[in-house]
Amino acid sequence: MSNHLARYRRAWRVAYASENGKLLASTLSLTNTDLEEFAYSTNSSRVAEDVLRALEYENSAARPKITNKAGLEVWTEVYVAFWKVAQALERHDEVEWGVVFAGMKDLTQAVIRGFQNSGWEVWQLEVLYTACKYLRYVAIRADEAKRAAGEDTWKQLEEAARIINRAFNVCLNDRAELGQSRKWGTYNIINLLFKTYFKLNAITLSKNILKALVANTTEMPDLLDFRTSDVVTFKYYCGVIAFLDEDYFKAEEHLDMAYRLCHKAAQKNKELILTYLIPTKLLTRRQLPTAALLKPYPSLEALFLPLAKCIKAGNIREYDEHLAKGEDWFVKKRIFLTLERGRDITLRNLFRKVYLAAGESRTRIPVDHFRAAVSWKSGVDVEAEEVECFLANMMYKGYVKGYISRERGMVVLSGSNAFPGTGV
Amino acid sequence: MAAPPWRTTGGTAVQRPGFHSVTIKKTLGSNIAVASNRTASQTPTQASRRTQFPDALKAYVARTFEDCPTETKAEVEVALKKIITEAFENESVWTIDWATYPLPSAARRPAPDSDKMDISSGDEAIPVSNKFHKVGNGNNKRKLGSRNQSDHAVPDREANLRPDKRSKKQNNSSDYSYEGPDAFKRLDRKYKKHQSKNVFSQYNAMHSALDSPGFAPIVGKATKLEKRYLRLTSAPDPETVRPLPVLEKTLELLKSKWKAENNYSYICDQFKSLRQDLTVQHIKNEFTINVYEIHARIALEKGDLGEYNQCQSQLANLYSDGILGGHPHEFKAYRILYLLHTCNRSNMNDILASLTSAEKQDRAILHALAVRGAVASGNFHRFFRLYLDAPNMGGYLMDSFIDRERLAALATICKSYRPEIAFRHITEELGFENDSECEAFFVKQNFSDFVKTKDTNDDSKGKTVLETQRAYATIEAAKSAAFKRVDIKGQI
């Protein structure tokens, strides 16, 4: 940290003087354009000394903010680690991500120590966020580099997850009074953990986090008192976790809240939320997205709108076709198996049309009429037994009220409310 | 002179095909030409010894290149070669304290002029670098250094005058501000995935070649074809491990014994020891796949899903390692059916995501996917047709959940058919071979009470029916119990 890095040094000093967490954290951002300069400003044998001297100088400038030696030492560890990261990133033609990751790990651990042992305060939480955020990014790059070399591993990301988990505990278990509590950092870190666990495909670990959170819920500030951006992300992940657990009612609750709180300009986030909210509402309320809702999201519109139209029209074949067309994306998003259940609703709507078309005699309809409808709309000749099977399923699931009389080849439908929830 | 740890603990070199010293010598030769020329006549022991780098030396080399200006890299390399060669020559390579050993002078980057402005009296606290501090100061000035001075001089001075007041404005305009949502994208762009190699990465390649594990698999010496399975608790003894040619004969023997005797506990035990011998010898080839496939099929036939699943997961690894041979499609189809058995929707999603278009053309996989679709939509009519028409050994796998699906179908039937349903129809719809098989199922499930034979006067006399309304509650309970065992969630 030589003198021409005055901007780094000044940012650190000013941040401390004005308790500006964002400014403080920004000195540890990998996107800083000063990074290369910083990397070349010293070398591994003298970096610790350089950093410490610079910090001592800045700290003594006006009113020293850090009064004990250990306090400066933690910061020295942080910046030495940061220098290692910068050095590994900037001073080689080919970045060795494993080395970058090792540095980022030291950095994050030093930051965690800062909170645990050196009395870092709430306003400094931004530093923790930044450290964890880049730790995760760098770990992914390091693993990708290994994977590109043919090694099937997420070891480094797993290690990052463990460190971020420690950061989570440092926040969650702080006993200081609420105004000064690190508990305010909990949701930001949780969201990073969720992201990491999802990437690792270790969703059960996310559930463990939620359990730990529930156990501490009485001492936690109200969720809505947290930064809205953190709340939205948190609710989104809770929703997706419930969705994957097939707890669709809970999923709907979480995702609804995320959607309502989401900033209106955060198009991408709203799109992510809707990706899960639409299949959820299809199952919980048999509710279809309108064209107006989908309009701002062309990719969602292209996939969901045709499905919605087919469901409404009872068009089985086209429903299957559109589902197959979007299959790759649906599967990737893990909504395919849920959307597949929309076929039931498509069938229900088709049967309902048969019922309505039957006019006066609609409480007793030959199975054959339904068979004709299904054959027509699915484009293949369907056996009577299979249509009976469809009808039986509808009745079993409560979509249709009535029974099948196999002796007479008749479907006997309830005089009132034969298709619950559809007005007939 | 301390021997490096891996030399004292390592096994015999004889047992290690592809011993590393060969490749290392090459790398070393190109990198440190002087060294290899001079030592070419030395004894092999010394030659292999000199391929070992102490960790401290590796770190030393790294440090050398760390601060090395591009212009002087060649110079540094020569100096470095000299130092290392000498160290090897006089055998001091293991005794030198590389951590404090002075770097080659050319490797030192001149300290920036501005360092003089650095406050504090800490200069004497920098041991090694001081010595080389001023070397090359005149000609090695980095471009970066000059850029710094011109680019940043003005803002720096301004900032130094009134830093605190400027800070807020800077906050929004400089790097020290909100990074924006695309920070990672910018990083992705900046540090692209593939960049050119340099001297340093060549060194790293050598470095990693040195580091790669020296573990070579053992080669067995046992000649007896059969062996009882015993879980290993220590390093395998080559005397009791059968080499590949023997194992090949073992497999033939086991195949014929299985045909002749059909003794599953014997066969399973023998296959496990066969698999173990393959594992400890790191044998991964078509034969390995063959062994696992045969064991998996036998386990399927005997309904031993635990053993089947072990083989299945090993096979998945072998296929994905790109080993040719075997029947990956057949086993992928089994995997889909197995996931249906365990009701594992999240893994099912993963496997659907992994299917290639070639796999989606395969008959067995198409069948498994059709089964999955039928189960998902409750289409029991289609499901039981597919059960009777399963390719390969899919039928055996479906056996593991066929009763559960029958209960589900029966529950649906009882809920929707009134007043009764012909027993004959159930036999046909639920994939039973004949009425008596269906009856046996009803007896096993304790549903016989709900089956009545009609003795009315019309022509349906003697017809056996299931009284759906009366049976519904019992069958529904049996269905729930059957699904509970695999913990199926979220039925809506």
C-alpha cells in the first residue's frame, strides 16, 4: 500500500471516520480499477509491513478510530489477503484461480475474525457481504477451472459454503442489543448461502439454515425491517425450496410476497419469481397467467402463454406439444414435473365442454362421448378403458363430481357443481 | 541432509508404472538446460533425487517470478537456473533455507519512487529486499509506474488537500461506490477463461507434475479363481488379489455357475470380491463395465435393489468416464424406473435434464419415460400395459413398485365406479396375468371381503364383482400406507 494508492487509503480512513460501510467494503471489491496498481505496489515479502504502516498512518491521522494494536492487525490480515488476491489476478498472464481462492478464503476468515474478536460494528457488515460475495464468485471460477481440466469437483465452492456458513452463524448468534446486533446481517448472508447451496445442488442444506433461523426467530427483528432487497431474495428462495418440496401452498405464500415486494424495475428478479409462481398458482388455484402479466417477459410469454391457452381450450395434443417444446428449459428450472400436472386441468376443461354440450341430459353422458372428445383433441384414437381411467382420476382428485357405471357405459354427473370451482 | 518425506514413505518404484521422474526430467531439461547438461552423466539415483523439489524451493521460484518485470524474465530465468543447479550440484538444495534466500537480482522490481514518501521508520524491517532495492532502478521502470504518476497525480493531490469533503462525491463517481448488478459479468469479461501461457505457467505445469500423487494401483498375484468377499480394513495384499487375466476367467466361471446353480448368495458374494479386486487394482475398462452390468442384472432378477443400486451408481461413473462398451441406455432406463420406485422427484428432474437426444430415441429409455409419464398422470391403464411390455429387465424393476401402483389404481377405481366393478376388469386393467393371480393379490392385501359373486337370476349369474363403495376406505388406507414408506409428498 504505497503512497500512490492514496485512494485506497483515503477510502479506508474516510469510511472509518464517517462509519460508511459501503465505502469501506468497496476497498475490497474485485472490480476496482485500482486492483492492478495495488497488486504491483508491493511484494509478498513486504506486503504485511507496507499495509500495517499505511493503516497505522491513516488511523493516526485525525482521531484514531482503532485504538488497540490487534484491531489494526486484523485489518492488516484483511489487506494482505486482498493483496494476494489482487496479485494472483493481475500479475499473471493466466489467472490461477486456486491461488485467488486461497487468498479470498484468508480474507473472508480475517473479516469474520474482525467481527468475532475485534469488535467490528454493525455498520461494517458490508465488508462481510462483499467478502462472502467474492469468495463465492472466486470459488466458482476456481472449480470451473478444475472442471475444465476434467476434474469433476465443486470442492472449492463447498469450502466457500462452509466459510459463508460461519459468517451466517456470526450474524445469527450475536447477543448484542438489537440496535448494535450483527443479526441485521443474517438475511444477506443467508441469501448468499442459498445461492451457493443451489449451485451445489445441496438444497437440504438450505433447509438446515431455515431450521436454525426458526430456532432463533424470537430474538430476530421482524423480517420486514430488513433491507427489502434482502427480503425479496430470501422470500424467493424460501418459495423455491417449498416448491421443490412440493409444498405448493407455502411456496405460493413466499413467492407472492417476493413478487409484491420486488422493485418494479427489477425485471429479471420478477421474471425469476414468476417462473415458479405461475406453475404454483396453476396447481393451488388452477389459475392461469394472463397475457398482460406475461407481456413484459418475452421468454416467459413464449413458453407459458401457449400452455395457458391450451389448458383453457382443453387442447391436449397442443398442450403436450408446447410442453415438449419447452421441456429443456422447464426441466432445467425444475418446473417440468409440476407443469406436467397442468394436463389434468386441460382434460378437466375438455370434459367440462362435453358436459356443457350435452345440454338437458348432462347428468348422464355416455363414456363414448368423452372418448370422442379426447380422441379428437389428442389426435389419436383413445380406448374407452383409457378414457375411463382419465375420468376416474378426475373424480378421485375431486375435479369432477360423479361416478362411472361400467355396466351401462355411462358417466353419471352431479346435478349441481359437477365441475367444482368452474361455475358449473 | 534430510530426505524428502515422499521418498521415505513411498512404495517401491518397480510397482509404479509410468513413474513420474521421466516426464519431470523432460520438463526440467527444457527449463533448466544447464542443469541437465551438467548432470547427464550422474548416477540414476542422483538423477531421480534431483527431480524432487523441496516445497520451499517451489515457493522460492514462485516468488522469483512474482515480482519479475517482463523485460528481465529471460535474465531471471538464467539466474534462477544457475542458483538451482548449484544447489543441486553441491547437494545443498535440501538444506538451504529457501524462505529467506535472496532472490536473483534481476527479479527484483525496483521500488516505486513514491515509496520514499512512505512514512514510518520501518525500512530496516525488510530483510531480503533491501539488499536488492536499488538494482536496476534506472532501466526497469515499469510502464505501470509511470502511468500511475500521470493518471492519478491530479486527483490524488486534490484528494489529499480535502479528502473528507470530496469523499462523498467520489463515492458516487469513482470505483469506490456501488458496484452495480453486473459486477460478476465484468469480472468474467476481465479474467477470461483462456489466456496465453507464460514462463510462470510453464513452471506451474512442472510444479503440478511434481505434485501429482505417486500412488499407483497394486497388481495382484493371486491365481485362484474364487474368493470370498471380505471388506478391506487395511491396504490390500497383492498375494490375495487376482490380476485381470484371472478375473476374466473368474467371470466366465461365475456365469456358468449362475446358470447351473442359481445360488444368489454365493454369486453375490463372489461378484463383490470380484468388484473389490477390480477396484484395488484401478481397473476401469470394458471388462469392469461388463462385471457391474452382469451383477446388476442378477441383483435385479433377485429383487436385491440395494446391490443393484451400488452397481448402478458405479456404472454411471464408468459410463461418464468415457469407457466404451456396455449398455448405458439400458441402465439409464433402469435408473429412471428405479427413481420411480423411490419417488425421488428431484433426482428424476436431474435425469430428465441429462437425457441426450440419442437417448430419447432408445427403446428402453422411451419405455421408461412412458412409464414415468403414466405414473405422473395417474394413467394406470397405460401404466399396466407398459408393465407387461417392459424391455430388458425393466419388468423386474417395475415389480418393486407394481403393488403400490395397483393399490393406487384400485383406490381410484373404488372412488369413481358405482355401484360395483367386474373383477375381470380389474384383472385386465391392473396387469395381472389371470384372475387367480389377482385373487391372490386381494387375499394378500385383505380385500377379499369386498369381492362378491352375484347369484341373481339374470345372465350375470356367477359374475364376480368388487363392491367399490364399501372397499374404498380400506383400500385408500392401504394405498397411503404403501406410499408412506417411500415418503411421497405434495399430492394435490
